[in-house]
Amino acid sequence: MTPATFRATRFRLANAALLLGLLLAGGVFVSADMPAGKRLQVCNAALQVGVDSATGQIVELIDRRSKQNLAGATTDFGGLWEADFAGLPPLMPAGARSFAASPASSGLNLTWTGFHLAQAPELKVEVTARLDAKLALSRWQIALRNTGSLELTLIHFPRLLNLPPRPDERLAVPVWMGQQAANTRTLLRDKEGKPKRLEWSYPGQLSAQCLALTSAGVGFYASCDDTAGYLKDFAVFGDDSGGLNFEVVHEPQSEGTGRTQYLLPYSVVLGAIHGGWYDAAALYRSWATNQPWARESRLKRGLVPPWVTNTALWVWNRGPSPGVLDPAIALQRELSLPVSVFWHWWHGCAYDVGFPEYLPPREGETAFKAALQRAHEHDVRAIVYMNQRLWGMTTATWTNENAVRFAVKAADGLVKPEVYNTFTKSPCAAMCVGTEFWRAKYAGLAAHALNSLGVDGVYMDQACLSLACFDSAHGHPIGGGTYWLAGFKSLAADIRRRCEAPGGPALAGEGCGENWLPYLDLMLSLQVSRERYGGPGAWETIPFFHAIYHGYGLFYGNYSSLTLPPYDELWPTEFAPKEPLKLLGRKFSRQFYLEQARAFIWGQQPTLANFLPSQLHERSEEIAFVMRLARLRRLALKYLQDGVMLPQPVVEVAVEEIPMSRLSIYAGQQGGLTEFRKTVPRVLAAAWGAQDGNAAIAVVNASDASVKPVLRFDAAVAGLSGRHRVCRIDEHGRTPLGSVRGKTLRLQPEMAPLEACVLELARD
């Protein structure tokens, strides 16, 4: 790169006292008067940002409280941004002949020019950085002007390179419910030591547009303030020197010919954070719960069907009605609380093969409707499985309806088949929800199930996902944009408009996603069972999304099962197990308890998979545990259904190593059960706040031994002050335990084996 020009207006303060007063007042100070003139800086009372005067790379992201710098030194690769244009190598800051940086109100302006591109001779890249008035946050925006005939495909921005290692680093990412990994830098190297890249898409795979790299001291926080749902990826990646780098990759929305500039329609937020994953979630929550999807959530607006909010326990069974509805009726009789059904494999086609040929039901319409009517007479409701975006490419309708026209197309114009069924290897195509054809097709099938068959709702599998589609015949922008969410909004509205039942249908979706809160009544959250479907690994489940949006959506779901997985009778018989739904060994009961305990303390509606009435006797202890949690949750709904998650209590208790099984629908067939061991705590706990100002700690002893854990709860951080009366709520009723006060509360409940309780902290 040729020597860059550097322009900066120098601000001089009379003395240090003036600077201190400005910062304490929440102001922003900009300085270009650095030794050797190599950095332009901007700071407020909490954060200092500095960029290299020659390249614009971020070299300072300094938390003023700890005086720690989260940015690394300049590197020889990359830069603050990268622009990808069709038919050209990536464009980077080093390709500019001229760079200028100058201070601006509350921040910095950076400009690159002189790229000498024949297609865009006047191309200019502009970046602005603005500091928050008080918080340790900076907001970054980018604009590409005079792009001429260039076609922008991706923009990588901002890049924070070579983050310095910090003690006890943990990467927390809201991948649906949420996950966290220690030893983050080892995740960015493969077995041969080569650098790797971890990338998560939003909206969809990322349920919220943020992530955090926390540490024992100060950590790194990143988010976006996009309220429209533009496609983007958050990424961390390694390099040849063993570094850790971060970037956001944006997919621009195509606006047809004549476009000569691109302006990022939202800001990327970079900053510092103290604490762990919960603190990152709480910081994001302070912004996110004021956005349209929170204000318009169906739960907050009181639009969720009452039978859904009233459900005490879900039964997740598969197959014809005798193996689904009858067990739910039996369990409801035993529980004496409302039980609802999450129903797979009711449809006439093979699972993950024949979608969307759901009708007629595999047992016939007459038998199906009669069984559902009997269930309704017992006040058991059912939602049925209907994948929201897949069409089997081996089905007759795929050919007869020329469905390929409305499938999602990649940038090369081709359909990219997706294969889920490991037995048939049958390909499926993702259908574009941006097309009226697919929306009408799906809504028509759903309406028939709701109106003609009498089901109570539809589970829209793969709902909380979005894709980029490049088919210009679909009538939506090519590639990036917001058309996917707009299409889903129209689809959900169409289904509800067609439904004739009073109160409307319940619509559930797979995974979690902030953008879908106004459209879905329920979100299936299965990461409480990560080990069962994912096996051992570096990632641990955390309730990141729940910490942000609990009380704005209802979460349910659990792979927790006492049996081997079922086998679809429409799959090839040669792969079928000899004993379908065979009971698992009791050694895996501890895993079952752990999964149910997670769901309970994290505020989900309890769910039991593959339940048979015989388990009431053959596995009476395990079923009693599930029912105990369901009854207890019923007594604490103002916390566990309507409350907000508070800072997590520290639980001082012994840990133990237990056997774990990996066996999901496909992983557990033909002797495919994988066993491994994992160290887990005996007691799990989470804290919740209610709208009346009271708080509670949900506690579960998931072991078969009596314990007396010590719970340390930071009342001051949770916003609690004064004296609180402690009341223990359990299966025996309510028991007053006295009063506590102080900044840090210490509680030590006595817990019998497999016992749960809620410790309520009521204002005195």
C-alpha cells in the first residue's frame, strides 16, 4: 500500500480535569495527538476505540474500567472490511491508494478512495464509528459509494482481528436456545492444526443477533441493531499465527440495475462486557425487548390459545393415534393436569421423504378424526407435524406440480438438495417462502388438517430458519433481504385466516428466533437434550435466548425418553429394530433426570418423548419425577412461565460422572446407541423475577442422593433490596423459612433424592 494521507482535527484540552469532567458527564473525547501520530482515538467514560492511522484497522477497544485492550496489534491480513464483488477478487482496505481519518461528533469518520477499478473509478468506502453516551459500546456503519457497474455480493464488516488471549475464555452464542464453549481457540484449529472458521447465520440459526467472548475479567461483546431481519453471519475464525478474529458478513439486498451505492441499513455494535453469558444476554435484552418483535409477540399480546398456556405437560409421540393419543389420555388421568400432544408421523407419507404429501392421514381420515374426537372429549389437544419448507424430490407431486420452479435456488441457479433420512437417502428441496405458490400450498394443507381433520395446531418444522434465494422469477430481491420473514408473516396470517376453529390454531416452530415471536405461539427448544442427539463435544447448552425473551414466548420440547427411538413404519423394513421402543437401561435414568431438570429450571413447558402407559409401572420413578416437576411448575407460573430470568445463582454442590446415551431418531437404530460419560452437577438452579417484584430460585436435585447445596444469589445485581421473606414451595405445599437480607443471599435447602422446590423471595 502506498503511504496514506492522514487528516485529523486535533482537539486540545486545557488540562486533565476538563477531560475527566467531560467523561463523567457522559461525553466523548476524540484525540489525534498520539505519540508518533499512529492512532486516532475516541473514548467515553467506559470505552476507548483507536484505529491505525495508516490502515483504519481497529487496534484499540479498551475497557476503561479494567484498562484492558480487546483488540490486537495490526496484522498483515485482512483489515476493517472486505467487499466481495461478482467476478473480482475480494476488495480490502489495502487496495486503496488513499485513506483519510477524522474525528466526528461522538466518534470517527474513515474514508478509502483510489481503488483504480475500471468498473467503478470513483469508488469510495466510508465507515463511521460512534460511541454510546455512557456504555462500553461502539456502533459501526459502512457505505460503499459510486459502485458503478460492480455487483456487490458480500460485505465483511467490521473485522476485529487478533483478539488477545484472556483467562478462562468462553464463547457464548445464541444458537437457538444457546451454547457456550471453553477453550475457544482450540475450536479454531483442526486436527492438523490448520485454522478453522465458525459461522452462524441470522435470522435463523442465530436466534438473536449477538455473541460474546467472555473471560474471568473483561470480555468482548458484539451485536447488531437490525430490526428488519436482513441476512447476515456472525463468525469467529483462526489464522496461521494461532489468533482469534471476529467479523460480521452481510448479504446485501439486490435492488436491480442502476444501484450505485450500498449503505448498511443498521449498525454493528462492538464493545466490552464484564461477567459471563448471562450478562451478555442481559445487555442485549435491554435493547431487544423494546423492539417490534417483542412488543408484538403473541404471548405478550394475549393471542396464544389458552389451552397452550394452560398445558402442564406435552407428550411427544409418533405414529398412528393408538400410540399417541391414548397414552396422553392415560398420563393426563394420572397427572390430573392438562396434557397436550406433539404428534409426528400421523401423515400418509414417510418422514423426511414424502413431504408435503401429508394427506390423508396414514390411518385414514375416518379413524383419525374419531380418535381426535375422543381425545378432545378428554380435554387432550394435539398439534401435528408439517415441515414448513421441505418438498421431497422423489415424490409424485414434485414432478406433477413442477415444484422445482418455486424451490430455493443458490447463486448458480440450482437447487441444493438436503438429505435427512439416513436409510433412504432421499433428497428434499427447500421451498422459497417468498413465493405465493409455496405459501398457498402449505396453508391449504394446514387448513385441511385444522378444519377437516380437527387438529388443534400445526408444528411448522424448520420454521425459525431463513435462506437466501437467487431465483429472479420468484418476485423477491435476489440473495439477501427481508423477504423470507415477510413471507413467513404472510404464511402464518393465511393459515390463521383459513382456520375456522374458535380461538384460532396454535402454530409452533422448531428452534428459537426473535423475529418469529409475533407469528408463533410456541418454540420447540431441544438443546436441553444436546447430549442425546449430539453426543460429547466442546459445546454446553445455556439458556441464552430464554434469558432474553422468557415471558415473550413459550418454549417446550425435550428428547428426554426412556426408550430407544421409534421407527417409521413407512421406512425400509430392513433397517427396522427388532424391538421398537425398547426400554433403555436404568443406568441412563440420570441423563433423563438431567434433561427434565434443565427444562424445568429454565422455564420450559415439560415434555416427555415416547411415552407409553406401561412406563407408569415399569419406570414409575422416572415418570413420577416428570409429573412432580409439572405440578411444581404449575405453582410457580408467575416465575417459570411469565417471569424474567435473573442473574444465575452460584450452586455449591458435588458433581458426579454419569453414563450418557446418544440416540436420536436416526442415531439410535440398528444398534447405533453411543454411550459416553460426562461430569454433571447433582443440583441445578436458576433465578427468576416476577412482575410483582418478587423473585424465586428454582432448584432440582437430579441425583439419587440427599444433598444440601449452598446457593449464593447476588440480590444487589438482580435489583433486589431490603428484607425478603423466604418461602419453600414443593410438592408438599408452602413452607415459610424466615427472612433474609443483604447484597448476597446464602440459602441452603435440604433436598431429598430427585426432589425439586422453588425458593420464593417475597418482599417483606
